[in-house]
Amino acid sequence: MVAAMRLGEDDAHAVSIAADIAERTGRSVRRASVYMTLQRLEEKGFLSTALGESRPERGGKPRRLVTPTRAGLAAVRTTMAGILAMTRGVKI
Amino acid sequence: MSAPRWATSLIRRLATHDPAEADVLVGDLEEAHQARVDRHNPVMAIALTTLEALDIAFMLVRRRLRARAPRVPSFSWLDVKVGLRMLVRYPVLTLVGTGSLALAIALGASAFAFITLMLWPRLPLPDGDRIVVVGFHDDVSNQPESRVVADFVRWRDGTGTLTDFAAGRSQGRNLTMGDGLIEPVVVAEVTPSAFPMTRVSPIVGRVLNDADAAVAAPPVMLLGEHLWRERFDAASGIVGRNLMLGDIPTTVIGIMPEGYRFPSNYEIWQPLKLDAMAAPRTGAPIRMFARLRPGVTSAQANAELAVLSGEAAVDWPATHAHLKAALGPVASSLVRDPAERMALASLNGAACLLVLLVSGNVALLMFARAATRESEIVVRAALGASRARLIAQFVAEALVLNALAAAVGLWLAQRTIEWGVMTFARVAMDGELLPFWVTPSLPPISIAYGVGLALLATTTTGVLPAMKMTRGVSSRLRQTSAGGGGLKFGGVWTLLIVGQIALTVYTPSMVFVLRRDMRLEANERIGVPAEQILTARLGIGNGMTRAQFEAAIDRVRDDMAAAPGTAGVTIADKLPLMWNGYYRVLVDDGGAAPPNPDHGNAYPINTAAVDAGFFSAFDAPPLAGRLLTSADYIGVPHTVVVNQSFVDRVLGGRNPIGRRIRYVRAGNDGQRPPDATVQPWLEIVGVVRDLAMVSPTSPNGGGVYLPLHLDGLGGAGALNSVMIAARVSGEMIIATNVLRSITGNADETLRLSDVQPLSRVRANGVQTLSYIARLFSILSGSALVLALSGIYAVMSFAVSRRTREIGIRVALGSRPSRLVFTILWRPLMQMAMGIAVGGALTFLWADDLGLSAAFLAVTAGYLLVMIFVCLLACIAPARRAMRVDPIAALRND
């Protein structure tokens, strides 16, 4: 969700999200896992998806762009607030 | 440089359900591959892309499997609305389906309620499960002990696990009712603590208190609501009035609420005046009750009682060394034999099977209805409805139907349980009040059971047709028109229809037999007007000695014989038209009929023990020999009188006088015949006409009359009750009152019950047979309706499935008769098979029961009616088939 928010609605799709996670966390992530996660988030209403334009580097195939929904943004905010509240004052 | 072609092909092949999704996945693979080519060498890029493609392919396979896995269907209000609309749109199915399921659910729920009441009764009192009986048992004599007044006094203030101790016993009394009649009643003498223990308050007046239980206290009593309403017209001023209980004026102090008959079936309560100084194991026999303290289990209370028993044994070693106390339930089951309990409990399985059978039938109808909506299903699938969603809709429709059936069925079950309990009370308990925990209402657990049966039926009527209808829906979607997917009724449906028709053919024979038995029972005559003979049972009362009982019986007989309008009085252990037991005898020189090896070469007969006035009371002079005289009543019986059936069936018409018989098996009721091992043969001294000794529906070989001995002389035990019969010439009600009065005067503790004209003796049996016959009629009718609707469903289905074929045949010039035969072939075969099986069963059974030619003729006529009705069910679909327009039928092609 956070990767999708950072990449923005024009660039957030499975390949870029997987690359962003790998770059920022230093940990590679299987794209199949990204597909499954995005599908579940969409089923829960946290994300919406739409087909983008065809691009030559993709062999003329479109991308499925993902956009966080309001519910998704609220869920991220709640989760972040929870983590901050739980970690406040804790030396990590 | 592109990603490997086989990798993109693999992904495309696995993502066929969504071409756009396949494009996205392949595009992602290409994009990632390009990035790898830029970052690594081409070989490494191909290797990594290959691994990734395999990973994505695996993910797609998992997704597919997840999509195919059955899901719990979710319902919406729209599904329910569609279900309601379907009920209105298909009224015949609604009527037949709801009616059949309601009947099955009613039978299942009421059977469950009845079985629960009989096997696992519960006290209908506040926290009734916590009330227990404290029973005592002597380990040495292996006998229960009820002389426990000293133990009650010792424990009545409570123990560590038990509280609210109470004691009680029953006493027979005669009560002068509101209409002036004196009737025998059983009084519960209880300690005043019984009322706080049961936590029930009176509706009028007050309960007993300690002052009432004082030795010198004036006599008081509480009445039950039923007795107050039925015999005192619910008189408001009854509290404070004195009623004659026996010969003692007793003040009514209160009325207990309806349904309260603690500890069993009592309607009058008096204080139990205990002797607090009674020595151990002396005094009046009592039952001890208590309530478990909160949080205490029966096991803990039993453990404490074991310790307390041990302490009592130390304190009273002479009487309590082997006496052990233990808890027991107040509400005990009326059915105690383990085999009978098992048999009764297994009826639940039969009820479930019935529901499954009926719901299978309704599923057949639902399937036929669904078949007519195949196009709708295919279109919905085309619009994106998943299989689970389609199934959910079918289940919702079935749920609506079954909910309606459950509501009707539970209402019917309530009526059935009321009838069942009342019939049981009348037939099994001779009209006596049942224990108060046997209530004629459907308990919550039975309602839950009925709802469970409805859900079971929903599974069958909803899921099965839905699974069958939605199987291969996508392949049907690809075809040019709906209906080419090969839907058809399988062998199971055929078997179901054949079984139903067979059952429909078979059940009327049972109804016929029951009705014939009913007529025989109702019409049996004894040679004198049975409605002019007053009968009653006289029983030994509490505290009566044998001498008092016999003296009271003699006095009642003499006083009744001397009463005006009485032509003859007799005392016997069994009367004509009653069940006269099942006995077996040997004949000294053998009988005429071939002896039955199953009976040990003996002859089955009936037996009654009668006094010397029996035959004159029933106007039965000797046909041969003589009647029993006073000399025959001296000492051990050695003579008998037989009836004409005995002469005809056992002796083959030979002269019976002087022949001898010996009992080898005795019945359980009444006076036992002389024991064959120690007694001589019994000589036949006379013959009388048949006096309806046993039900005409199960005739034994004949009847034998023994001299009556109240003390059981020559038999195994003394009689505790006998029947009295009096021929009266006036009004029966006057004679009834005379008998009640005479009984009360003879001995106030003598118990009088079952007072009725002899013509009423068989009424209960006849009424029960009538109920059973009616039940079979309903079942038979239901089976017929279901079978016909099944045939109709098959026909409608066949016509709707073969519309195109019919159109082509008509277009090609097929003859109408040929066409009709082609369509009717399958249901006709099912009908023929069902009738053949049912007919064969009926005729085989007819032979066993010796049914008459008239019955067989009636059955043959019924079979013809069945065939006609089945053909009737075929007419509408056949006419529809004949009207198929070839052009319209072929338009889809």
C-alpha cells in the first residue's frame, strides 16, 4: 500500500511496486506474491485497479495500475498510528 | 530482447479466463525481463525470467483452484424475494412441496418431543433439574428402604451439598366432590418444606406451613387447579370451606397452579405429620426430596451421602450398617426396559429417513422447476454469476419453501404432541393423570430439532438440484442455445418414483386391515347389551390388609346386587371385551387341531378367573355340562368351564366334558392359573357361548374360565385389583353414583377407577386404531400426491428437454400416437414397475393376513384407479408436446 502511494497512480503497478520494495528494503520480493497481495487488497476495497496505456518496452501490453482507495489510505493511517503508538518510548 | 516465448505462452494458457489479465501479466514479464537484460547478461536474464514465469504460473494455478473450491454461499434479500416469487409462480409445487415437507417435519419433531418426554423427562419447575430424590438401599437384603423418617429428621436442616429437604407419601382417600359425588383420590402428604423447595406459589390462598403439620392441628388441604376447575367449577369461595375427605371435614387453604402435581400426579396435598422421635428404620414409609446447593454436582452430593451413610451406620449399627443413601431423579422415565428405550430412541432415525425421503421427492420437483429455467441460468452465468452464486440462489429459494414448511410443520407437531400425550394417557394409563413432567407441549429442543430437519431438507431440496443444474453451465454457455447440455433425470430419481408408487399401492392394504379390525372390535357382541353393564376396577388401598380388601369386595358385590335396578353382579379378574391374556395349555389326550411346535405342542388360549355369578350376570347358560358352583371354589382350582371356540378350535368339536387341560404358560395380568409343576390337571365341567374374551383381530384358540381366588390360591400371587360388572336396568349415571357411594361406604380406602359401561371398554382401542388408520390414510394420500407430482415433473421435464426433437419429428410427419408413446414411455415404465412392486407386496401380505377375496377385488380396483390417475398426470405434458410448433421449435437453430 505504501509503495503504491509513493509511486503514484501513474506508475504504481506490480513490477514497479516489487522493484520499489526491493530497492528500499534491500529484500527481493516475488512478483507472484505481489500479484496475490494486490488482489487481496483490491477484494478488501483498499485498492482500485485500471488498465493503463500500451507501452513498447512491454511488448505493446498495458499495465494494471493500482490506486489506493480512501478506505486503503485510512487503513494505512490507522496502522501507522498504531505502530507509532506502540513503539513510542521503546528503544529499538 | 523479449522474454522466452514458452514462458509467455504458459502464462497466457493459464490465464484464459481473462484475456486482459493475461496481457497485463505478459506485459509485466516483458518489462521485468527488459530490466534484467539491462542489469545482467542475457543468459542470466532468461534464467531469472523463466523462474519468475514458473512462479507466476504456479500462482495462477492456485488462483484457479481457489476459484473452483466450493464456497459458503451468501444470500441477499433479493434471493429471498425471488424465492417468495417462485412460491407464487409455481403454486402446485408450493402446495405439494410445503405440504409434504410440513407433514414430515411435523412427524419428526413430534416424534422427537414424544421420545424426549418418555425417555429423558425433566421437571417443569424453577431449577427443576436441581431437585433430587434421596433414596435408600439395603445392600444385604438388596431392597430399597423407605422407612427413613429418622434419617429425614437427622438431615432435614440441610447437609453440605443438599438443602430444602422435604418428604412425602401418597394416601388413598375418598373425596366428596362439588357435585356431591364421592370419588377415590390419591392424596400427597408432604412436609410443608416441599413448597419452598419446588418454588411454586398457590394461585389462591396459601401453602402448608409448619403449624399445619403439628399433630393437633386441624386437617387442611390444598387442591390442584385441574381438580378445582373440573369438579368444583373453579368456585372462588372454596378456600376456607370444609370438604369431606374420607369421613373427616378438611379445610381447603389454597389452590395450586395448573400443571403443578408434585411429586408426580397429585391434585390434593395434605401436611405429612411425622413423628420426630421415630426410631431408625421405623415409622411410615416416605420418599425424601432435596435440592442440590448452587454449584454442587450430583457426584459431589453422592460422595457426601456416602460419608453421611457411614456416620449413620456408626450411630445406628443395628439398622444402618448396610443402608446406603444415593441420589436419584424425581422425573423418572415411564419406559425403563433398555430394549424398549433403544427401540423408542431409534424412531428418531426413522423420522430423519422420512424427512430425507420426502425432501428427495421435493428435490425432484425443484429440479424439474429449475430445468424450465435453464436459459435463465445460462444467461446469468454469461453475465458473470459464479457457480457458487447460482447455487446460493437455488438454496435461498429452497430455504424459503422449507421455512414455510417448518412453520406449518411445527404447528402441526404441537397439535400432534397434544394428541399423542392425551392418547397415551387414555390408552396406556387408563385415563389417569400423567406425571406432571409429561406435558402436551412442544419443548424448545424439539422446535430446534424441527428447524434442523428443515435445514436438512433445504440441503436436499436446494443443493442437490442446484449442483446438478449448474454442472457444466459454462460448456452449455458456449453452445448455440440453452438446453443442449444433456440434463436428465438419473436412476436415483427413477428409483424414488418407483418406490413411491409402490408405497402408494401398498399402504391402502394396511388401512384396509386397520379399518377391518376397527369394525370387528367395535361390532363385537356378547349376547347381552354391553351398554347396560356397568364396570369398574376395585383396587386395594394404601394400608389395607388382604382381609379388609376381600371383605370390602364382598360387601360392594352384595350391596350392589341388592341395589334397585341391578339384575346381576359379578367379580372377575378380566371381563368380556377386555384383553383376556395370552396362555398356553396342553390337552390330556391331545387336541384336534395340529399342535404348533412354536408353542411347545400346546394351544394358545385366553383365560379369565371369575366368581360363581359371572355367567348368570352375562346371561350365559351352559351349552353342555354345568357352570362353576360354590364347591369349585374350595381349595385349589381343579375344574374349569370353556367356551364354544375352545371346543371348536382346540378339541375339534369333540365332547369336552371330562377332558383335562394343563397350563404351560400363563399371562401376566390377573389371577395366575395353577402351576403345572405341582397342580393336577384341570377338568372341563361345562361349556358356555363365546363372551368376547379377546380382541377379534387376534383370535386365539379358545377361552377358559377358572374359579376366582382373590388371595391367589393355587397361583403365584394375590390380586391387588379386580373388575366388577353389574347389569343395570335403569339410568347408567344413577347406577354409577350408587356404585361410588357403595364403594365409599364399604371402605374409604378401597380404590375405585375405570368406572364406565362395558360398551366403552373397547372404545379407546377402537379410537387408537382409528387414529392410526387415519395416519396411514394421510401418508398414503401424501405418497400418491408425491408420486403423481413426480411423474408430472418427469413428463414436463421430458417435454421441455425434447421440444426440438418433437418439433423435428412433427415436421418430418411423425404420427401423433407414436409421438405420445415416445414421450410417455419412460413415466409409463416407472408407473408399471411401481404398481407391479406394490401389487406384489400387497398380494403377498394379503396371503399372510388371510385377507378376503373382497379385499383383493378392492385392491385390484384401486390399482386400476392408480393407473388412471397416473395417466391423468401425463395428459397435460403430453398435450403440450402435441402442440409444439415445428417452426417455433426449430427457430433457435
